[in-house]
Amino acid sequence: MEAFVGGLPKVELHLHIEGTLEPEMMFRLAERNGVALPFASVDEVRRAYEFTDLQSFLDIYYQGAAVLRTEADFYDLMWAYLERAAADNVRHAEMFFDPQTHTERGIGFPVFMAGFAQARADARERLGITTHLIMCFLRHLSGEAALDTLEEARPFFGEIIGVGLDSGERGNPPQKFVEAFTRARKAGLRAVAHAGEEGPPEYIRDSLDLLGAERIDHGVACEQEEALVERLAAEGIALTVCPLSNMKLQVFPDLRDHNLRRLLQRGVRITINSDDPAYFGGYVGDNYLAAQRALGLTREELATIARNGIEAAFLDDGRRAELLAELEGYLARG
Ligand code: ADE
Ligand code: ZN
């Protein structure tokens, strides 16, 4: 099974680039940039990764991002992730970034976008991995701040495939961001949103109906509303599920209780992703394997999950057909 999962051609659709900052790189960049860290060692950082909920993680995650300062830092961060993704046979990745985490510290779009552009070009050329960038608005900040960020991003719209919504979910409903999403979609950007991770099923509905979200990130709370599960299945809306994240953030403290297999069996387009792999103890291949072991997923179910990822990606028809053919070829050789 490990070899089967390892070789499975994968698409990753829910990955925060700031969440790929491994403690070793955190220390290296802190030293390079003269940034003080509140940790004495890599081991101490890892020991701090005991999360009780989403917010307890976000506090440490935003603190860690403070070491990212130069174009080279953003390049190194993204390149390290893409090299690691290649080892899991990721063939296409749609990566989230949180511009407000950086602009609030005085690091502007030209700095991180230049680092990202070079890493993506190198991944295409050296690893054969295609990539997209999705810009997330931080939902604990205001709708006006999201609008300002969208305008700052406008010169870079050619490098951004879509917008997303992340950070603390509870108490920060999709309603806050209707204008930002409407304006982004008018400019031709695609839309996704985190919803139903810790928040209620109505945040999933409202993300679809008010924000125009085409995929839902996490979305596991849909199971609380029968009609919503039926709607997601009927409309083919993908959920970008992140099993190890859900376990670490106590959404499903025991992975054996995770609902992804039930939802898959009910026809919901489930995908498996890593969210913030440096913080949650595993990259996308680890997430596939952990879910397989905990839930007894069959090869056919794993193949469906991989196929769902290709189908739900914001790919052009040519690249989508190429990846589907690659997957079917792999399964036929199985
Ligand atoms: N930012 C990074 N990871 C996140 C998650 N799982 N939920 C909300 N915001 C995030
Ligand atoms: Zn996420």
C-alpha cells in the first residue's frame, strides 16, 4: 500500500506555503535575517506544536512567518516545499499564500511574488510540477482590509489563479468578504474558501452562495446537515480535506472517527491534502497513508480521491487530460 500511495500521481489543492516552514529553515532564516525567535532550539519548536484548536496553531504559525523577509526567503520556502512534493509524486499544486501576514510587517507584494515566481518556474522546469497561486484573505481581519489587499495584488493578477479565505473561522463568517470576492471574481479570479473546519455548516453554504466558492477547504462540518451533503454531491463541489491537520487541531482527535470515507461513499468529491505540513507532521503522501490506515481506504477509493484532485483543480483542459492519462496509466500498470 505504501508503494501504491507513493507512486500515485497527485494534485495538492490545500497547502499554505507559510505552513511548509520547517523548524530547521525557521532557524536558518532567523539567523540570516537577524530575527529573534522565542525558541532556543529546533526540538523546542517541535515540542511547542501541541495544538488544542485552530487558534492555538495560528498563534504559532503567524509567529513563525516573521522570519520570512526577503525574496530569497520566499524562494527557499517554496522551492523546499516543491522538492518535497516531487518526492510524493505531486504533479500539480495550488498553493495558498497569506499576503496580509507579510504586508502587515512591511514586506510588500513585489518581494514575495518575485520569490514565488522563480520557485514556480524552477519547479516547472526541473521537477515537471505545474503550480498555481491562490491568495487568501485573513478572515480575522476586516472586509475593508481584504479589499485593500485585493487592490495591492492587482498588478500581480496574472500570477494568481484565485482567492481564498483562511485564519480563525469562528465568528468570522463569509458575509464579511462578499465585496472582496465579488470584485475578485469580476476580475476573472477563481474562488475557494475555508469553511466548516471549526465553523458551522452555514458557513459552507454561505461560502458557496455569497462568495461564489467553487471548492470548499475542509468542509467536514457539512455532515451536520443532510441537505448540504446531498447538495455538495449533486453539484460536484470538491472538499479539500486535510486528515492530519484535522487530527492535530482536534477536529477529529482520533483519525478513525474522520468522516472523509463516509462522505466519499455518499458521492462527495473528496480530495486529500496536507494544509500546513511542517506543523501537522506530514506531507500529502503521509496524509493519504494516515487516512488509508485509519479508515481502511481501498486502492479504488485512493484512486478516486487522486482523480477528484485532478478534476477539481483549476487546470486548463490540456494539462487536466495529461494528468488524468498519467493517473489511468499508473492504475493500469498497478
Ligand atoms: N491557515 C493556515 N492553515 C489554516 C487552517 N487549517 N485553517 C484556517 N486557516 C489556516
Ligand atoms: Zn488550510
